Amino acid sequence: MLVSNQVIAESCIQFGTSGARGLVEQFTPAACAAFAHSFISGIKSQFDFNTVAVAIDNRPSSPAMAQATISAIEAMGFDAVYYGVIPTPALAYSAMQDGIPCIMITGSHIPFDRNGIKFYRPDGEITKADEQAILNAEVAFEEPKLSELKVSDKAAKQYVRRYTDLFDAQLLSGKRIGIYEHSSAGRDLYQGLFEALGAEVVSLERTDEFVPIDTEAVAEVDKAKARAWSSEHNLDFIFSTDGDGDRPLVADENGEWLRGDILGLLCAQEMGIEALAIPVSCNTIIEQSSAFKAVSKTKIGSPYVIAEFEVLSKKYNRIAGFEANGGFLLGSDAEINGQTLKALPTRDAVLPALMLLSAGKDAGIAKLVNELPQRFSHSDRIQNFATENSLAILAKGKANPQGLIEELGFNESVDCVNTTDGLRITLSSGDIVHLRPSGNAPELRCYAESDTMLQASEIVSSVLAKVQTLQL
């Protein structure tokens, strides 16, 4: 007999910004089953359900993890419904409509040698308190027995209808949209969805190899691809997502990828959102915008954004949140085109893309972006950078921010320091430097904000080069 908290501890799997993450070899059948047992045991007294939904991304390791998870669900006496490869928000939306919990097997955008598990209660994404409860639960269980899985297409169809029912069938008439499919979990849904709204769709670079697209640190090769695709295919828009389809990556008619927080800002404006919850890493033009009655800043990670919804909902009726990686979270029901769009408090890639297309259907998307205040943010990361080194840099900066800034090559003074999540330093010039260890992998992320994209990009490149030479 195995005990869940012991198995989880021995696996060394940890919760990141959204979900449990670890190396593929750490997600043994026993470890996957342990997480399922702990999660379901912790919520079964709070909610009335007899079924748990499961879905996966396209990582080669995901099907076996799903088999172990479903074995554990059935061993506890619950039914399991398996939706196969679909986007995380599609699974979450369907489960919420059915009032049941769900488990998504995905590593999102993290490197190929890793994977993860996301958990949703019947009322939505779990909290940080729920995460601790999962890690601490002591549930006895037997080694899971793996069996073949039968796929249901119910959740995929529900997700597509959520958006095709919201807009006129001619919303995208005359538009040519490229879908950068790669290995996205939603790649089999997106073409039909956009075509149902009148678009002509061009499929781009579908691959059988898993591609860990990071929508927050877009690779230079992907920037070049988008510009080339836009020109070659005469595209009005390019749509893509990260691995599990909850973070969008969209490009305008010139093939220029939009930053996720700029996409979120334009989406929220188009939807008439009253109050926002956004991570501290988002562009400062959002909190300075007159479009919103309130903008709350949180730590990075969807659980923190969702937790802030409870606070905002006491004063405002139409609330939402988004992250610098592009994921848009709808914290309340919203009326769009006379139709009610149900709340979906988890990251979603399709909603912000469609709202942007709606906003720019006449004048184009580039014009919408150019009309915003010209304040630019950029981010990148150092991969395979030991977390203890990242934490040492943060400790050094918190103790002496002026000293760290000088070591990083800046010849100006520190205006203010924000330690909400990592170390965010505003300089006397108004430029912002933000260092933060990734919550999902051994990576150090650097965010920068400045009055020009060139300056923001140069800050990130310079800082990431300098931190690797610091004496710690």
C-alpha cells in the first residue's frame, strides 16, 4: 500500500505558477495516482460529484500519465470521462458546466523533458491553499493499473460552440488567418472555429515533434517566421498558442507578435471590463488606463489573479484578468453581442484573439496597437539556470538594490523597488528591470519596460548577460 504524500515527496515534483511540474521520469504511474488521490480526497466532501474529467496535451509522456490518473479516479469509486487532446480551457469550461472536477495533463510551455498536472475543482482552478492540501494529504492507495482509454469529443464541441455562438457567422468574412499549429493541444479545433466565423484559414507548420512555445519569451526564429508567413500568404492575423492552448500568441497584419499584456488590454477594452486583476509584470500603461475603474496587481501566476477576483467582485460586476504571457481569465459572466458569455476563471487563448479581431475588423490590428501609449515591455529567460543562483541574486538585490543595478551595468539611481514577485526595480530614467526565477523550471526570467522597444530589448539582453557573471 502506498501513501500519497510520501509518494509525492519522494517524486520531488513541485507546484509552479500553475500546476504541478517536474521531469517526465518523476511522473511515474504511482506519482500521478498519488496526485489524483490527494486532489479528489481533498474536495469530495466540499462538492457533490460522481465523475472526474481528464484531458492531455500532445507531449509523448501525457497519455500514460492520463492512464495512471484515470486508474486512480476509478479506484476511488468515481467515473472518469476522457477528452483526449484538447486545450486546457476547453476541459475546464466543460467540467464547470457539468459541475465536476477535472485534471489536465500538461507541461504547458516548459521544455520537452518535463510535464505537469493542473487541477480544477467544480468551481474552477485550484488555489495555492488547495495545492498545499494536495501535497500534505495522506491517502492510502494501490499501484495503478493502466488500461486503454476511450476519447469523448463532448468538451471539444462545447468549447467551439462557446465562441461560435457568441459572434455573427460573418465576423471574419474576408479575413485570411494563419494558424501556427505546431504541437498545440487545440490545433484540431482552431481551423473549424475560425472558419465557422467566416475566415479563410491557412495552416502553418504542424509538427509531430513537441514544440515548447513560450508566449512570454518568443524566439527570434518565430518572429522571423511570422513576418515571412504574413507576407507570403497575405495574412490579416496569425493565431497560435502554447502547448496546452491556454496562452495565446497572436500577430497583426504585418506579422508582428503582440505582447500578451497588450493583447489582454485591447481585449478587456473591447469587452467593457470594469475591473482587472493582473500580475505585477504587466505593462504599466494598463494601470494608468482610464478604461478601467480598478486595476489590482498580483504575484505572477493564475491562482493569484483568480484569488483577486473574489476581492474585485465585491465592488464590480464585470471583472477579468490577464497575464503578460497572454492568458485571459474571465472572472464574471459578460454580455457580448446580446449573448451571455459564462465566466471562465482560467487562462484562455481564444477569447482575447476573437475580441481583438472584432475590435480591429475595420481598421486593422496594427492601428489599435499604435494608438496605445508608447510604452514597451520585453522579456526573456536564461534556461538551465539553477534556482538557488536566481534566489541569491534576488537576495543580493533586495539587500542593496543600488549595488545590484550598478553591477548590472546601469549608471543611474534606483527610484523604487517592488518585491511583490521577484525583484522589480524602477530606475530614475523610468526604465524598469524585473528579475524573477521561473516557478516551472530552472530558469531566470528578466522583464524590462521602457519608452522604446529597442531599449526594453537591450535592457533584457544586457541584464541576462551580466547576471551570469555576478559573484554570488
